[in-house]
Amino acid sequence: MKEVWDQWDVETKQLFYCNYGDLPYLLSVKVDKYLFRALAQFWNPAYSCFTFGKVDLTPTVEEYTTLLRCPKSQVDKAYSRAACVPPLLKKLMNITGMSEQWVATRIQQKGDSKCVHWKSLRDLVLVHPDVKKRVDVFALGTYGLVVFPKALGHVDEAVSDLFDRLSKGVTPVPAILAETFRSFNTCRKTGEGRFIGCTQLLLAWFHSHFWKVENVSYRVFSDSYSPLEELVATPRRDDISEERWIEILQNLQDEDIEWRAPWLIPDEILYRCGDFD
């Protein structure tokens, strides 16, 4: 996907940013598997949060919304699957602009759900004469492979359900968070399994709260400022073992944590619940 994105001109990239926000930066977020494995061990299924000693912390809707910067999403219109949705064939025809025959030959059955291979979508992105359709298909691939990676190398039908609703202004963020929590809970309770969530976004969120540990500073943000762009451009060590990460996380203190992400735009926030800050 990164190779396809790098081939696009400035105008096409700008169209993507305007329609789908900062998703492309996730393609450049390096997944530190040792950090992620360490993080997973601190997930608390009972409260759906990370518990580091006496410190509890979890991603929020506001934070993920700010990170992704989806300009056409309406924060009060959360996605939920409709009772009656068009079949995958019809949805893909609408998204790709291709014929019924073209789409039908590319739909596959994986387990209990239908999907389409990214290679088919990639080939279409490279040759589609309609720039907007090119952007739409690439965005669908990003959601299927990066944001909701259920079937490796494939875009699952459930992803197309959500993607089909994005044009109505719904925000995908609650669904992204819900899938992250659900997947972590499942992996922790069973002691195994594959994490089906956006690892890149989660790690970007993590680094934003623990920048004091790494002594990383952030620029003052503005309306045009992209936290993900800044995070991607920030050099990070990649030689820290899983054992060392566990040691770091076990010994975190309140003063080591930036409780409010430095890029979070000032707004009304819940700062007290009863007698607790």
C-alpha cells in the first residue's frame, strides 16, 4: 500500500486527506512488536484499560478522532451496522464503479464471511480512470488491511459495511475503539489469538502519552497540525526488548505520563468523577 501511495501526485493525495483524513500516515508507523507484546500483557479486561502498577490509561474517542482527523465525520453520528445492508456485491460495485461481473469474480469466501483480496483492489487503484474512485478504493483497502485487519491480505465484508456508511458522515472512531477493546479482551481471556485492531494507531496513541519517558517534544499544534505526521517523523529506538519494555511499564509513575496528549485540541473534557480526578 505504501508503494501505491508514494506513486500518487500531490493533488490525488490531497483529495484523500480531504475525504478520509490522516489514514495514510498509519502506513508509515513502524510496528514495534516487542512494545506491543509488552503492552498487551498490561491490558485489564475487567475495565478495558491498560493498568501499569497504580496507573490506568486507555485510548479515548476524542484522542483517536484528533489523531485520524477525518474532516467529513460528524462526532455525534457513530457507526452501527444497519439491520438491512446491501450485499457485498452491490457495495463493491458502488465503491469501485466496476461491473457486476468484474466484482463477482473477485469475491472470495474466507471462513464464515466474504471478502475481496487486496491485490484485486490494488490493481484497480493503479489503472482506474476516475481519480475519486481510485481514492475510495485505496481508502477501503486501508480500512481492511490496517484499521480492521481481520483476514490477512483481504478486505472483509464487515469492513465494507462500515465503509459504505462513511459517505453519510458517520464517525468510524467508536467502532475502531470497540474492536480494539474487544480484541484485547479476547486475547487476554483466552491467553492466545491474533489482535484484530489498528496496532499502528494504538502505538501512536501510546507514544503520545509516554513522551516524557523518551524525552520527545512536540511542536505547538494548529488546525492544520497533524499529530500522526509528527509521530511518523519522530525517530524512535527499535532495539528495546520485550523484557525491557515490561520493566519500563511496570515501573511507571504518575510523573512519567502525559495524561493529556500534547496535541489534543482544548475542549470540554471530563476531569472529575465523584471525588476522583
